Amino acid sequence: MSPAAAASTPAVPFERKSIFACSPATTRGQPVHLGGDPKGQNILYANGRTVIIRNLANPQIADEYVGHSFPVTCARYAPSGYYIASADERGNVRIWDCTQKSQILKNEFKVLAGKITDLSWDSESKRIIAVGDGRDKYGHAFTSDSGNSVGEISGHSKIINAVSIRNNRPFRAVTCSDDMTVNFYHGAPYKFNLSISDHTRFVQCVRFSPDGAHFVSVGMDGKIFLYDGATGAKVSEISSAENSHSGGIFSVSWSPDSKYFMTSSADTTVKIWDIEKKAVKNTFQLSKNAAIEDQQVGTLWQGQYLLSLSLNGNLNYLDVNSSSVAKVVQGHQKNITAFTKTSSGKLYTGSYDGKTYSWDVQSGLASEVKGAGPNNQVNALNANGSAVEMVSMDDTYRCIDVQKNEFNATTAALGSLPKSISSVKDTTLISTMKEIIVMKNGAKAFTLANPGGAVPNAVALNKTGNEAAIGFDNSKIHIYSIDASGKLEEKKSSDPDVPMTMRGAVTVISYSPDCKYVAAGDSTGKIFVYDASTKALKLNQWVFHSARVNSITWSDDSLYAVSGSLDTNIYVWSVERPMKHVAIKSSHTESVNGVQFLDKNTIVSVGNDSCVKTWQISTMP
């Protein structure tokens, strides 16, 4: 590109400032194979269609790769550090550049007919073995540049759970399977050499030591076996030592010096083993009551960092000197379905599985809200003073004490599925499938059955709490006054020819802070702005979304609004220049479910990728 052409290229009016990353996806009874970079600085894992690259020293620093069309199962750095290979549920492996922001795709190969469970590179960064479940085979060895076969991964009769390639020559590979065997291969090209049947239940993980002298296997029988890395001969059963695991073992990871390895177990413990003494060196107890969500399903020994993954997605940083947990990094594993911002700037998010977290914007780290929360999807959150109010799919209203970061005793049964919530001071407005509910100080004060049989999808209170805008699934919007007792009374328009009507079912509604405007979004992706006092249509140019609008919020000065949609896009709109906008395309995979202004030029968003993202807007519309 010539200097003149480069100069004429318009600057992008926004940049992604940060990603507060999701937690690794987990499945009960299955191991999670975490990856790390050759320099020992980053952890690599998957959630949904996203691959997360996260800094170990500062886990708030993260990046993502979203090139897969199907859920990603595992990802591995090449030993060179230049590329990452990631695999998905449909048997595809994508190899992409991890040194540039553009993440250019080098190659993509279809290697299995089903789910890939694990990958391993050889030390030359030239060959990959992918294993998992397929109709005709359970593993495939191929070159990373051409996809040509470099051997045959045979000998198993069921899904292969893990694979590891020896780091030095002569190359060796080892696999483990639900058929309760460990297979040993010579290579390259890789050929079956030996089948080992020491385990009596599913073998979940197998790993070569960094120096290639040994490999170790672990399984659901709670047993650990150590083998010679060059011949595959059994050295000993390590798990026969004192203080062994009392449950199945999901994962194993070696120390950089090859003198120790770490195992994670369903008994909620992590143990470090000394291979010379063949004994337990340290035990980390992750749960006192052995809760299922505290089962340890993954491990990673990355340089000075020892990490263990809990079934609930918590990444536990272990302190080897004190046998304690030094730090726990939390986050969502499922779609974030609800979002709000408190007056102090703290963020609260709720997800499909009922988990609720508070986020510190400065550190980018999350803390789970304590107490008795919902056991089903969080439908809506709304910040109100020192509290955050919630409605969830278990048909219940709850309240969170922001200072304590825990659910308080204020709860109410709603009687039907809640759709939306809005609150100001002592007044809370909730829409459900059957009625509109006004609550005063946490107690029901007034109910209104759905007018005309329409379902109220979205509600909003103005800044003073004396007026409400309610959007219905019949595309209509109605304005109500609210008296001191909480009674709703519709405000009739002086001009009956000025109806507040959208093109589709109203999905979200929002008052501007100065109470002059009501912005409403619908199921077709259109946003109209009405005059709050006259009900007259003021703006109809905000119509660039191509699918359901999920969220609209205003800037503090009421001059701008930001919206998020099922189309995965975010738009920043201007009241004074309605034909201008800033478009942040493909901001979240699958859907944007919530957007807010952090300040005049910073936006925060949440979506179905389970991540929280912040965006810096350099040029407002």
C-alpha cells in the first residue's frame, strides 16, 4: 500500500480495551487438558467456540481466538511458540499464528469424524497427533504444513482421552483410552508397538516428562503408573504409596525439571509426587465437604505456576511451599444472560446456569456472589443504590447486598416466568408472562394483568420512579404513571393518532437519564426513540441491527445510546447526529446480551461467549 493510500484509510473509531475472560468449559466425569506456552507465561483453554489465551501472572490480561464454527475441545501451542493448534467437536484442527493480532490461519484439516479430545505437537513443531472419537479411527498423526499422514494411531477400541509425544529422539508417542489401555508407539512415522493393560477403569490422561525419560498414566481407578519413556516398560505403580488419591484421577502434569508431577482428582485434592521417592510430596485440599463442583478435573505446571481446574471452572493457583491455594480466578462457564453496573462502577453478571458474579473493572477479576442464589438462568439484573435486584427463571425475585457481595433475605415468588426488571429507590417494576408487578421495598404492592392479553417483554422506570414505559409482544409501548402506593395508571395520549408502535415484538426499553426520551428495541433489530412526554416518534434512523435487540443503555448526558443484539454487533448512536453511528461488528460470538457505558468513551459488553469486554471509543458519532 502506498503512503497516500495508507493516509486515506479511515482510522477505526474503537478498539477492544480488555477481555475479562470466561472460565474453561468442563463436563462432569471428563478431564480438561489445559495448555501452556513454551515460555511459561500463558495458559490456553477453550469455552464454546472460543479459545482463550490468558496471562498467568496477570489473568486479567487475555486474548481470544474465534475462528471455529463448532465448540472447541482443546488447544496446544507449538514448541516453537509461533502457532497454536486448536480442535473442535466435529474433528477439525485449525493451525493459526499466535504472534500477531490478525491470528492468520495457516491450515485447517478434518482429521476425525467426531470429537477431538486432545492434541500433541512433536518437539520440532512439524507433526501433530490428534485423538478422540471417530467412526473409523480414534487418532490421526499428520504434518502441520500439509496434513499428510505420518503413521497410524491404532490399537484402541474406544474413545482416546489423551495423547503425548516425547520431546526428544527417538520419538515416541503414548495414548490412553476408555478401553482401559495405554498404547505405546514408535515414530516417526508412528507405529503401534505396545498395549499396556495396568488400569482397571477408564484411563483419563497420560503425559511424557519434559526430559523424555518417563511417562505417567492416571485413571478413574485412582491408580498412577510410571513407565520408561524410551521402551514403555513399567517402572512402578506410584499410587500404591501412602496418602494416595481416594477417587478417580483426571489429569497429570509434570514439573519443568521432570522430578515431580501433579495429579488432580475427583476426591477434590491435588497431589504432587516425587518420582525418585515414589511418594506424595504435597497435598492440596480444595474442598472440606468434598462438593461435586470442587472435583479437580485439570492441572497445569507452567514454570513457577501450579494450576488446578475445578469442575465449577475455578482456576486455582497453588502455593507449593505452604500446600495452600494462593489465588482463585473465577468467571462464567455459560452464556451471560444478564448484566448491570452499579453507581460505584462495579459490574454484576448473571448466567444461564444461575451463577452471579461481581467484577472489579480495575483488576478485571470476578467474585462469585455468596448465599442462596437461583438454580436456573438469571433473566435480568438491575442496580439500585446499595443493592442489585434480580429475577430468574425459577420465577423468583432476589436482592444482592453490594457491600457484602451476597444475597440477602429479600426474596419473592413471582408466580410466572419473569422477563424484565427496573428499579428506582424503593420502587421495583417487574414484567412476567402473566402480569406486571410493582414492588415497594421488596414486597408486592400492585399487580396488573397483561393488558389486552399481550405479554410485557420489557419495562423501564424513569429517573424519578414516577413513570414507567412498558413494551409488549404485540409491538405496542404504553406509558404508565406510578403513585406513592405503587399503583399503575396508563397515561393516555392527547393525540390518538400518535401510537408508540414498533415493527416487531418489543424486546428492550430504556429511558434517557434526562427523562426526555424512551428508546425501544424490537425483535427485528429496529430501535425507535420516542418523546417521553408527547409519545411522538423522534428518531427512526437507528435501524442497523439485523436481529433481536437485547440491550439499550444511555450515556449520562443523554446524547448517546449503545445497543447490543443477537446479530453479535454493538452500535453507538447519537441523538444529535442520528445518521452517524459506531459499529463494533462480531463483538461476541453468537449474541450480545448486555451493554453499558462505563464512562463517556468506554463501553462494557457481555454475551454468549461468557466473557466481559470493554471497548474504547476514540471517535463518537
